[in-house]
Amino acid sequence: MVGLLTASGQTFITHKSNVWSIVFDKDSLKNFKVIISTDSKDLVVIFVIVAQKAQMNLSPEFMQALLRANHDFDYVKVGFDNDGDLFVRADSTCRLLDVDELKALTTQVASSANDLHKSVKGWISTGK
């Protein structure tokens, strides 16, 4: 994975031997990390935490907006992780990734996270 990240030309940070991040800055989400993680089963997960559980107003309208986004977005899924945080993620296997696909997936996840944030930020508090 390090070889692919290096060859991609994207600036990345290594957090662990199997976890890296790339910082993006978009119009709705500012200075956020796209996390790339691998496991021992050849799975690559590329994701953004869009909002933490404590920041979200889980109203029916908010949930409907998330379902609509899950339908509208290509190549990514929208959901809640085990901590209840809102994510956008894409999964692949290491054997299918090349430099172009890695760049496309990280860009797609970043753009989708930004678009999701834009559409649901009315239900997300900025306080911590």
C-alpha cells in the first residue's frame, strides 16, 4: 500500500503499519482526513468520518437525507460505524488496486463526504 500511495503523488501520513491518511480541503468540509486502512484479509477500506455521534440530530428528516445520499452516490456507502459516527466509505481488495484506482477512490470518498456534509450540515452541530 505504501508503494501505491507514494506512486499516487498524494501527500499522505502513516499512522500505523496498516493505516494512512490524506488531507483534503473542500467547500463544505475543511481540512479533513481520508483514512486508508488495510486488514490481514486483503481488504482496503477508504473512509471519512463526516460527523461524530454526539454532533448529530438523528431526526427522521436527517435519516431520510442519509438514505437519499446512499442512493445518489456511486462507488461509496454512507452509514454509521460501531461508535455511531457518520461515515462515507469505499471498500476494495488490495489485488484490485492500482495507482489510478487508489487516486480515484480517495478522491471519490473525499468528494462524496463533502457533498454529504453539505446536504446534512443543518442536522450537525459544530460544538464539541
